[in-house]
Amino acid sequence: MPEQDFYELLGVDRDVDAGDLKKAYRKLAMQFHPDRNPGDAEAEARFKELSVAYDVLSDDEKRAAYDRFGHAAFEGGMGPGGFDGNFGSSFADVFDDLFGEFMGGGRQRRGGATRGADLRYNMEITLDDAFHGKKAQINFPTTAVCDGCGGSGAEAGSKPITCATCQGHGKVRAQSGFFTIERTCPNCGGVGQVIERPCQQCTGSGRIQKDKTLSVNVPEGVEDGTRIRLAGEGEAGMLGGPPGDLYIFLSLLPHEVFRRDGANIFCRVPIPMTTAALGGDIAVPTMGGGRASVSIPEGTQNGRQFRLRGKGMPHMRSRGSGDMYVQTVVETPVNLTKQQQDLLRQFEASGGGATSPESEGFFRKVKELWDDITE
């Protein structure tokens, strides 16, 4: 009798995604699980078939082989991809999804060793720091492996013993109707071990609170919100577990002269009205404490931008730098003397509309509009 197609067995299409595949398997596994059908050999056989199908289709490599060769892809071995027949493990994953949240969370590794928590450190840097890069010293509170017990939690000369209630698994099982329910061991709290003589220095946790100082290299070109990961610099793990990581989040302080947009720098530079009208050269600041000369042509208008190639921020993940844009802000003269006022009036009287074509053209259009309204 030919074997049933795995997709048909689970009642899904061949292009099903991982989420819908898991939902389909979960529904059928709940229906045919042996705990729900005691003594029903047919239901047990169906559950095993479903578990094999899900084991194959939930693994990308196995699924690709099955899609290409069908059941022949797994002939001559232990089953699909070396499947060992431990059907309960597949159902346990689904069961944890359903009940893990209110039954004490996910399963712990045997022995109680758990990974330490990740830490976050917020660091403020200046735009100059981001331009040049910097090496900074940071200090933060964390947990470290206890020196007194080496992280075991037990007093010197002793060691934790296997929990007699759960036999070191950290979980105990209880029958509830058709289901076998797992929950955290009440004797060891899910650790799987019991400490008879706790370390006096850490009170049995294997960790102590302490301040830690680290040197951090901030690379050139970092942007606001850049995250730096320092592996293994987070909190120490429980009972010999691996430490977590430290994540440093960078925020850039505003600069009094420059504004940044990606790798480009913008700078608003006020220039006198006479320079804008007659032209000339001006010196502008650049990142890194330098300066650059910008030639202002005659008749430069307010808001005109000049591009300085390669004068922006360095690229963090590649060579080269962005550009700098100088935006002119034409400044209207203030606090004029009477002589200066008279000179400007003479200039206005002699120039007509030729020196200010944009304003002259605008008001001419406005006058024509008003004339049309009054007709």
C-alpha cells in the first residue's frame, strides 16, 4: 500500500508556510494523541504518521528533499532525515505553545544552568565623537560569577545534588484526564538540583552583584541609534550557565553648527547682503575642526546650497565619506547709520527693477491680478 502524501496527511497545501503548518499539525496531534485515545491502536498509528510528516515538513532541508524525491528521499535509513520515532517530542513542542505560558513557561535544560540576561547601556556621544570615533570607559551594575563557589551556589567542599522529586529534569508530570501535564518541579523550582549547603557569599544563586568597567570602541561614522553588541558581557548565567550579552545603544547629541543626515552634513552660513550681491570668498568650518573656502558668485540668493564633496561623515561600513552642504543665509543689514540709509535710498532710486527681478516680477503679477478684480 503506497504511503500517504505528507501534505495530504496534514491537510495543507504544498506552499504552506511554517505558521499554518504548525497550526494544522497541532490540531490533528491534539485529536489523535494516545493520551486522548487510550487503547486505540489506530489513533496511535495515525499520531505517529502525523508526527513523521510534521518532522519532515517543518525542517527546511528535509522538506526540500521530500518535495524533490518524495518518500524515496528517506529510504534506507532510520526514517525521514534520521527520525528516531520520538513522536512525543513534536507534540511536546506544540503542547508547550498551548500551555507553557500558564504552566510556568518553557522547559529548562537539565542541570538548571541558564543563560544570563542581556543588558542595555545607553551612551550619549557628540557628533565629533561619531566623526573621529572614540574609546570610552563605561561603568554599569551587573551580576558576576560568585568567587566563593565558582558559580555552583554550593558552599566550598560541597556540591548540588540531583533533585529527588524530579530526578534532575526540573519538571514533574501529572495526569489530567486525557492529558499528561508537565509543570515546574515544586521542590527545586525547575533547576533540577538541590543545594543542601548554600554558599554564604551568594546565598546559593551562584552570582553576586558588582559594578563592571569596560572599554568600548566607538567606530567612525556611527549614526544615532547604532547598537554595539559585546558578546558575553551581560549578566552571569545561573549555576554555571553562559553569560548574556551587553548591548550599547548610541544617541548623538545635537551640534551647535552642523546638522547630520546620514553621511551628509549641512551647515547654514550667514553672509552679508553685500557679499551675496557682489560675490566673494568665505571660509566655512568643516567636521574635524578644519575649514574650507567657498566662492560666492554675484547675485547669490538666500538659501542657495554649495556642495563640498567628501567633507561629510565617514561611512561606517565602507570607505569614503559623505558630502557637506553649505546653505547661505543672506543677512539683512540692521542698525544702519543715516549715511548708510541715504546710500541705500540712492541705490534703490537708481536701480529700478533690474537689481531685484524676482520681487519686481512678483509685484507686477499682483498688480495685474488686482486690476482684473477691479474691472
